[in-house]
Amino acid sequence: VDLYTKDISQPVFMMGRMVAPIEYAPAGNTVGLVGLDQFILTSATLSTYETAYPFLSMKFSVSPVVQIAVEPKNVKDLPNLVEGLKYLSKLDPSVLSSFLESGECVISGSG
């Protein structure tokens, strides 16, 4: 189990497109935590206690049902597209991206 001790630079309420910085959040609210993105990709157990027992990640067994071919508007943006798709696959394991021999990039997902 990986254990990181990190400070949260800013808790925020996320309301549609708006993000509002907050000092605290009452129990039952969902908040965004700025400053943890390089340590957490999909799930984590956050606690003020180092001895807290971590929650296990949920395992999903879902086959992709939707496919779409994508391409950058400008060829020079292809490396950015590839990096973005790699990051998306890390964030959401149900998303698959593949490059066909024809050069087409296909994204598959479960909806």
C-alpha cells in the first residue's frame, strides 16, 4: 500500500463551471481537493490519521459498447492527443484507446 503525506493546497466547492474556494466543508458535501492530482488517479483513502485503514478500489468488469474514431484538427497536435488518451485511460479504466494500422485513433468506452 502506498502512503503519501501531503498537504491539500485548496479545498473547493465545484458547482458546474464555477469553482469556489472554501475553508471547510460540512459533512455530506462533495468537494474538490486541489494539489493531489499527481498522487491520485482514480481513488484513494484520505485521512488525517496515518494509521487509517485504506478502502479497496472497486473492480469493474465492463465491455466497451461505444466506439468513435478521433483525430486532431492539426497534425502537430497528435502527440498531445496521444498523451491525453493515455491520461484518460488511467483515469477511467473502462476507456480503451487504440491506433489502427490505417493511422486512425479509436476510443472505446462503456457509455
